[in-house]
Amino acid sequence: MIAAALIGAGLLWGAPQTSPQAAPQTLPQSASSAAPSLGSDEPTELGDVFVNNRPVEAVAQAFVDAVAAPARSRGLARWYGTICVGVVNVRQDVAQPLIDHISNVALDLGLRTGVPGCRPNIVIVFADEGAGMATALVDRDRRIFHLGVGGLDRGKVALEAFQTADRPVRWWHVSMPTVGANGGRAIRMPGDVSMIYVPGEGIVNRGRPITDSLSKVIVIVDIDDVQAVNLAQLGDYLAMVTLAQVDLEGSTGDFDSVLNLFERPAQTSGLTEWDQTYLDVLYDALPERVNPSRQSSDLARRVMQTRRAEHAAQSSTE
């Protein structure tokens, strides 16, 4: 059943962060052993860098196409400033390790994390029935998910999928176009009475120092459907879908990715090379709008650089 406290006023952005506490790294009644290492599906390097007999550029493009899900007419959004992770409706010995795990991945990407008691902008809700929880939250306050301003989320069709998809974990991102120079909003919102000034606009200088910033992420985890994975695996999966705009309905089965966790739990130990490189490239990009095409080319270049460096190091020791 959906707990009444979870659909009350202030649910998503007022829930306090769980206070630190040492805890076992397992979900209730879930497998506690670490997932085995990846097997024969591991990518193969050939000459000028091929992955599974395909040029790395083509694989990078296909991976980005399957993963990336920016808001309509916007670039790929990233977190700026401080993130604060809140986990609700589950025991503290499960919530705190997940908070710590996601925060550590964020720290490695150069982000700042909030202190205990901060106001969450990433909220992870555990539920007995994920679709029912999603529908209840949207019905309770639709404006939390869809403000009615274009370009902040993926729209009504995607919001319907968030509510009805049959999956163990579902998520919803809200982003905001911001001015790179000062971090202020680059678009007007309902209720604004003053104009928004964006430097660089106009006939003479059309350059727009605009970046797309994540502002809220809501995740719902169906507790009964995640029993086959351990906390480390789940933490990596949640880090991927909260730190980047990942397509809820993306097909990643052809790739070595943590996003395949629930289809191949025994073969998916956590964030893979492709996942980590995707996040690294996203957060290393210049502070301006990042389009999926640029993300794929930067991803391919980073993978090639890494693999060539590894190959050179291996050759020097032989």
C-alpha cells in the first residue's frame, strides 16, 4: 500500500536526508553476495580501436542514442552546485548506504553534496507497487513533474510512461536552462514579472551562454522487483539514472552497461567503462549546452584515448 506520508504536502523536496549510520550493505531479503565479474561479452580492441568488430565512433553514437534523454528542444542537462540525495519509505540501514554511494559517485564527477538534513533535489522513493506510487504522486501535484513550460521535462507522453511502465525502477528529470555566467534562469516562469536578461542574444551576437541544469530528479523503486540485486549494484544503477538524463524506455541490451542490471543481474556488477566514461564526458564538457551528437563524439574520443593508452602501457611491459 502507498504510505499516506509519502503523498502528503512537502513530500518530494522537504523530506530530510537520512543521518549517517554504519549499516550492512544489503537490501531486505535480497542477495548479499557481490555480482560476479563480467564475462565473454567484454569489448575487444582491434587495431585502430574497434568494439565488438564495430568502429568505436559508431558504438558511441549508438550508446548515446539509447541512453540520452534530454528535455525537448534542449541539450543534455547536468547537475551544477550541490546535490542532496533523499531516500524515503525504507529502513535507514538501506537508505543511508544508497545516499552515500550516489554521493560518492557524484563527488568523483566534481559535484558537491549536501550535509545531513539538506533539502533533497534527488528523491528516491521505495514503494510496494511502483506504478501506483507514480500515479498517486502525479495526481497529488502534477506541477512537481510538469510545470507547463516547454523544455523543462520530456512532456506528457513521457510522463504517462513514468506512471504506467512495467519496470522495477522509474525516474523523472526536471531541468532548467541557466545563464552560464551567473547560474540564473534563462527563461521566464509563470509568475515572473521582470524580464530575463541573457547576455549574447541579438542580431549582432547570437552566441548564447546557456547551459541546461538538472533541478529535480524523482525515482521510484519497486521493492519487490529489486530483490535479486545487492546495494552496491542498485547504488550504481541509481547513480547513473540520477546524475544523467537516461531514457526510461531506452534499449541498452546491446551494450555493456549497468542499465542492464535487472535483465542480467548476475553479469552486471555495477557502472561499466561505457557508463563511467559517459558520465565523465558529460561533466567534463564546457559549461554550455551539450547536444547528444557532441556527447557521442566526445565519448568516442575518450574511449579511444583510454584504450590506446592502455594498449601502449601493455605493450611497454611485454
